[in-house]
Amino acid sequence: MAASVRAGILIAVALLPAALVLCGFPATLNLERAFPVGQRVELSHLRARDMARHGRMLQSSSPNGVIDFPVEGTYDPFHVGLYYTTVQLGSPPREFHVQIDTGSDVLWVSCSSCTGCPQSTGLKIQLNLFDPGSSSTASLVSCSDQRCSLGVQSADASCSIQNNQCAYTFQYGDGSGTSGYYVSDLLSFNTILGGSVTTNSSAPIVFGCSTTQTGDLTKSDRAVDGIFGFGQQDMSVISQLSSQGVAPNVFSHCLRGDDVGGGILVLGEIVEPNIVYTPLVPSQPHYNLNLQSISVNGQVLPIDPAVFATSSGKGTIIDSGTTLAYLAEAAYDPFVNAITNAVSQSVQPVVSKGNQCYLISTSVNDLFPQVSLNFAGGASLNLRPQDYLLQQNSVGSSAVWCFGLQKIQGQGITILGDLVLKDKIFVYDLAGQRIGWAAYDCSMSVNVSTSSSGKKEYVNPGNVSESSSLQKELLISIIAFLMHISLHGSFWFL
């Protein structure tokens, strides 16, 4: 190959990284809801599944950049209701699809020795099993390991005196569960700092290797490889990466609520001027917020604020692993009555299988009131009708819309699941012990802060996969063109 051609290749390749920075290479996850294809299910089925899910709730350094995980799936609120992402574990790294769950702490995946792990799934993904023996960097976590000791304190780990192995057993509300042992291995990821991307980054983390699964976890209709707990306890990946200085102690998501689904998830801070914040209730294992009142059409409902108070497992929790949303029993009837009274002249109330529903022949936005959940610090979470109602079916020319915001009897707990979280930016600022939100079109890109200093730097995320593909295609085209030149011995400059 002629020297001029070699120089041309070097120049072309050298220009590509600069183009990445100038184009504002995105720091984002294209997050989507994952549901197998199937028929609409009844609200009672969604309730039963969420009740089982609730059993899964387990009791600032200078970051190097924002971490980006690829995410797969589709969205439909009447089917499985599962968000999942892909993580790369081990050496060489292997991909595992795991549920994104802010209601638990631990990342665990199915292990090669697992009994009862699903072999197939209705989600269009390939299930994998983690084999510690096939990873050159894997090691078992002993009971004497400080990371295990921290997990024992938060009930995320247990120890066996016989084999000195750090283990776990998680039991879920529907009788299903998983048990296994902890492994230390590399998590591979991409980082974004100052608008540029570093690929093939990695950090050691501790995660669970599931050897037994039972009940609902074994079902193949919505099976994934495990669960990615985004909680704030010491065993969570967020806490581990933050303590190593690898990632900021904050993560954000923006979930699309339309039929297409999708959205954005970053281990970093989405920056949006309309975000309002409320403090986290301190010393809680979950993301508890101080809900003070509920307003319908601007009128505060007659609900005792003590109904929402956090104490002994009670309170208001943000949980991305719950499909619907749930109100404490004492707040539910005043809420439903206020909505029904507001629309009594326009729609026909009906009861369908124990659920309060309405026959509607026009848009719900034209008929139903806005609801506000009012939190400490003056932050209100404004809900549109489609944030508390779900279309169940149709009767003739009318649609049947029912309350997706359901009642939890006797537990004194309010859970804000995906029904409420969608179409909004949510920022979990663990360093500042606060959660913020803002209404947003989650099909659009967002700004993410990538600076660990007082100076703010931003990237414009939203198209990581597309940008990567275009850049690869550009590189391939340039190299192919230059190879063509080298073979034919001539080229021209325009």
C-alpha cells in the first residue's frame, strides 16, 4: 500500500473520535418496557402479579463519568409489565438480561448450576446462565469479606459457617423465590466523560449467582436472566460503583408511556430546568418519600396525612418494578369518590370485576381531572388521567377505563409504580438524598451532567445505538474506499 494511502487511512480514522465529541455522543439507555405478545389481561391479574412483586422489596465520591447500559424490550401496560436491561459480566464478558428494579438492592443472575431456572422466555431474548468457572476473573465471596458483612447488615446476604460462603435467599410474596451465592467479577460497560466515550471499561462488583428458583420466577412467558436491584443499600451496584469512584452516586430514568414504549436510563444525572425535588425519608431501605396530601382539580382531599407517614414498613415508595400504582387503604375511597364526582355528569360509572370503571366515548383527557400528589418541600407530582386510569376493554363504541391506581388493604403503604412514573424524568440523587421529577416527552433526548466538579458538562443522549452504527458504517466505508484506491493505484482529491 502506498504511503499516501496509509496516511489517508490514518487521517480518516483519527478524525472519527473528534466527530464523536463534536456530535455530542450520547450518554443514554434506550429503555423499553418488555411484554410478550398476547391478549390483554384483567386488572385482577396485574394486581396479583404486583402483590407478588411487592414481596421482592428487600429490606459522594468523585465519579469518572456517566455509565451507559444498552436496554432491550417493548412496551404494553396490559401485559407482563417488565423493564429490563443488559449487563456484561465476567471475562470474557457475557450478556445477561435483567429486570430493572428500584425496589430491591442486589444484582443477581441465573447460574450454570441452577435448579428451576427458566429455559425459554416469551420475551424475544436469549437466556444465559453465568458460569463462574468460565470467567478468568471470577472469585467466590467469603463470609470474612467486608462486602458480605455489609450485605448481612441489610439482610441482603447470609453466611454459612460450614463453607464460609456468602449466600442469599430471597422469598417473594407469591411463594416463589431464589437462593444462591455471591460472586466477585468484572462488570463491563461504556463510560461517557466530557462528551467522549470510553468503551470496554470495567469494574469489579459483587453479584448473586442463583442456584435455585421457584414459583413465578420459573415461568417462561416473561423470564429474564435475573434482577438488577437499583436500591441504595451497600450491596447494590449503584453503591458499589460509586464507592469505587467509577460512577456518580445518582441515576435517572425517563420511561415512555405510549404504545411504542422505550425511554432513557443513565447512571448519572439528567439535567432539566423544570425538575422539582423532595427529600428521601432518611434511614429507610427503600426509596421512601413524604407524601403529605392528594389534590383533585386543585382541591386537597380530606385524608389524614398520617395515612402516608413512614413507619414500620409503611409509607410511600417509588418502585419501578411495580406495573400499577397503589394507595394506602384509608386514602383510596376518598380518591375514587373525588374522581367519580368530578366526572359524574359526563361518563357512566360501572363496576367491572370489583374495579371502579367508566364508559367513555371521548378522550379521557377531555373528561377527567388532573391529580396532584403533594410531597414535602413543595414538590407536586402531577398525574394526567392516563397516569391513574387504564383502558381495560371496549363496549360498543365506548371504551372501558378503570382505575389502575389500586388499593392496598390493611398495609398502610403507597407504591408508585410504572403507571405513575411514565412520561416523566426521575432523578435519584443518592448523594443529596433526594428524588426529583419533571413531566417530559421521553421519546426526546435529554441532557446529562458528566462533570464531577462544579463546572457542568453536558451530552445530548438519545441515540447511542444509532450513532455507534453510523460511525461504524462510516469507518467501514472509508476503509473500503481507501482499499479500493490501493488496489487500483490512483485516487483524486476534489
